[in-house]
Amino acid sequence: MKQKLVFISNIASPYQVKLCYALEEYFDAEFWFYEHLDANRPDWWKIPLGDKCKILKYSKRFPKLSYLSLGLIPELIRFKPDIILLGGFMPMHALITKVAKRLGIKTVVMSEPLRPLQNDDDPSDRLMNRIDNPRKTQLLHWMFKDADLYFGMGTVAVDQFKRELQFDRDKVVHATYAQDIDAYFDHGLRHKKQGDTFKLLFANRLVERYQPLLVLEAYRNLSKRYNLELYLNHSGQQLEACKSYIAEHHLENVHFLDEIRAWDEMPIVYEQADILILPATYSNGNGTIIEARASGMGVVISNQINNVSHHSVDGENCYMCDVTVESIEAGIEQYLAHPERLIEHGKLSRELVKFHRNDVTAKGYYDTLREKQIIS
């Protein structure tokens, strides 16, 4: 008989919903979410939840406390899980770890690196640490010390959990994000020649830490010498600033992705583009980069993005840039002046991101939980 695993997290991200069903090969798995979407996500992110995923009843998000749910305990009583996988270091999850310990239920806490910020869109790359945030790190250690395992999403998170939160080093392991990328591997490689129109994609939200205004300036300069189109995400705090920049500088062939109606349309957006651009001031290894690599695109990303070294080799399957207009422009121009590199880079990228498929991620979770004796 399969052991029962439940994952509890904030919103029903499509790739997490799909990971639930990939985990069914190894567990009797259910995924529970406090809300279907938050204010940062478009309506088309909603996908059918099936019979194994659900939105917890009587859930609400509170300032400083994050999510609370009166519907959680009845669900735990109903499902009687053997393992609880908790998405994030929030107070509700600290309570669950302590209750679960008394009941003999194993708990695993999963998180990105923690940043001492007011919101996730803050451009700072500063991480929480014991010197600058002694009370917060001590409190988090006490709140979550009873967990049986910690999934650090990337090497930066693993190091922070060990060094700054001082969790038992033997209980901190690296884990991979869920990714819904199977359809992207069916895309053709980009066969381009000089003089063709190149389509650039800025797939991330229009917020300061992703620097869309710098991308627009680089596009403005390059479009004087090359035939280009630019496709931009249609959400984020800098949407109006981007529209103003486009109007002020009379930019042509700039399109917002405002006609997407369903999650399954996203692969089409990538298939029709040639080069992904993400000059982030901070990112923990963005999913759009994995999607672009699976699609076989060219990739221009900043050198301030974590957890990309295993699939990103500067000059071999991408160009890494500083967060400046000049550096972004130079990275894009490498592809425009040498379009044959799109094929070379696309082939290598696909090989390097195969293990990000959800079926591989599910097996990785299962193998890790067995190795650490969380399951038998």
C-alpha cells in the first residue's frame, strides 16, 4: 500500500497541480491550497484541480501571519497522511509541524531562500542572515526545529537553512521546483538567418526586480539595426511605466501578452519566440528560463540569478549579462549577429533541462524521502 503524502501551499500553481498527479506513481498524494490564485497571477492560471487537489475551506491571508485555515484540521483528520510537505516557513506551518510530531506524522518544509523584504517583487538580492536579522532567524529556528526534513529550493536555500537558520545539516537537502514543460520539448529549433525578424520574449511579470524598462531600452537601440519584435508579459506594477516608455519613444512591434486565455496556451507563446530575456536583479532560478530551454530558445539572463549553473553555460547555451542596458543589448546581439547559435544553444539547453520534467521531479522527491528514511 502506498504511503499518504499531502502538500500544503499558498496557491494552486498549475505546475504544482500537475506534480501532484506525477507523484501518484509513488504515493497516495493530495495537494491542498489556501487559495486558487493570489493578486499577482492572471485568471488563466486557473486549471482544473482534479480529484486529488483542493482549495481549503475557510482560509484567509492575514498581514504578518500569512495564511490561516479553519478547514485544514478536518482535512488532516479525513486523509490521515503519513507525510506532510509544507510550502513555506509560515506560522500555520510551524503549528502543523509541532502537532504532527505529537501524532507521529513526518513533516518536510520546502522553501526558497528567505529575504527580509516587504514583498516578493523587491529588487534587492539581500538574504536573511543571523547578523542582520538575529531575532527572526532564531524565531524561525525555534518554530520549525521539529520538522523531519527541509527541502531547500536550490543551493542558496540549502546553505541558508544550514548556516543562518542552523537546522540540522543532515536534514537539509536540495530539491527541484515543479515544472510543466513536457509540451515545450516538441517545439522546433530556431532556424534563423541574418536579416530575418527575431522575436524577443520577456515572459516574467513587469516588476522592478525583473527590469522590463531596461529591456525596452535595449530593444529600442537594437531595433534601429535589426528587424525585431518584442513580446511582454501583461501583468505587474510596472505595466503602465512600460506602456508610457513605448509611447514616449514611439516603439514599434512591441506586443503585450494580453490575449492568453488558458495555461495550456503558454507553450505556443514560447514556440513563436526566438530569444528569452530576463535581466533580473534577483531570482532563485526562474521557471521561465527552464521553459525557454525546453523550447529550444536562445536565452539572455543576468548573472544575478541563483541555481542556473547546472543548465546555463555562458557562451554555450546562453549569454549572461550585467543588469545594464549595454550588457543586455550585447547579449541579445550575439544571437542577432550569429543566428546559427540559436540552434547550437537550443540543442544543449534541451539536454540540460530534461531532469526538470515533473515525472523526474516526482521520482527525485520519492528517492530523497526514502534515503532520509522519511518513508520506508
